Amino acid sequence: MKGTDPAAPAAPSSEVDKLRRRVEALSRKRDEAEARLRALLSSLLPLDDLLADTRRRAGALHEARSAREAASAAIALSEQIDAAHLMLRGEFARHDVSQMHVVGRAADPAEMRVVGTEAHPSALDGTVLRERLTGFRLGTSTLRPAQVVIAVAGVAPEPRPEPEPVPGLENGADPAAPGATKADSRGAQPRTSRSQRRLMPKLSAWRERLSRRA
């Protein structure tokens, strides 16, 4: 068994103190991170309770037996969803997480990802028109970039006109059905057969001869 070499230089006490302080600082940071994580998870437990109740209310909506029960269950479900969202946003704010408000601003690659463009008659090029996905900040840093649609120069597309209703379809008639005619679909007089059209001039001549005899 080898003994300690008395000639080996001892480590300076100042270096040992620095190393000890560094280990203690790392240990404190680890304990603080664990405490923050525990606090965050604990704050999400009531949200889990609320979502479980929301799921129960959604089941009640599907099982409603009358329009009144369905309406009441739908209102309760909407209130639960709003409450869960507000609770989550409150916890975000408590942990310094804030929503980005980017609509109307110029697109910033550090905070936004452009996922679409849209012609706009008055907005400046590159102005955010709407969000596809909400962006969030953690303190002053970007936690999640927003996905946005930006304006480009041009005329906004006109809305497509509503198709006009086809006359006759309201009553169940099908203008394309066999035997249907344009006059039938517009509510005009029923069509005459070929034999009736041939007979009409003869009837007119017969009436004219009777009037002359009279």
C-alpha cells in the first residue's frame, strides 16, 4: 500500500473554496429549478380537474334528450371551456409567459413565421393581417413564434356571389328530369304535344268559317 507523498504540493485553499462555492451555486440552481417545476405542475392540477368536469359536461350534451337540455348543456360546456382558458392564461402570466399581439405590426422574423400572404388594398406590404397560430414570450425571449398571414400589394379578392336559386326546385321539381322543359321550371303554361300543334290551325280555320256563315 502506497503512502502519501509528503513532497506533493497541497492544493491552495483559495482554489478549494472556489470549487466548493461553484458546487453550492449549481446545487441551489438545481433546487430552484425543481421548485419552479413543482410549482408549475401543482398549479396545473386544478386545470386538470376543470378539464375533467368539462369532459363530463360534453358527455351530458351528447346525451341530451330535448332541445332545452341540449341548449343548457351547450351553455355550461362553453362556460367551462372559457374558464379553463382563463385559468391557463393566468398561470402563464404568473410564470412570465405572455401572448404576442402581432396583428397590424410589420412581420418580424425573430418572433413570427410567415405562413401565407393576402392581397390588401390599403395595408402596407409585410403587415400582419391575422394569426394562424398564437405566439408567446417567456419574459423578453420568444417562447413560440407566431404563425401569421401578411399583406401584399394588390386588390382584395371580391367575395363570390351566392348562386341564385333555380325556379321550381323549391317545390321539388327537377328541371333536368326527363320530360321537364324550360317553361315547366319557370311556372309557365304546360307544353302541348305535336298532334295538338297540328290540330290548332285546323280549329282556327273551322271557327273562321262558322263566323262567316253567321
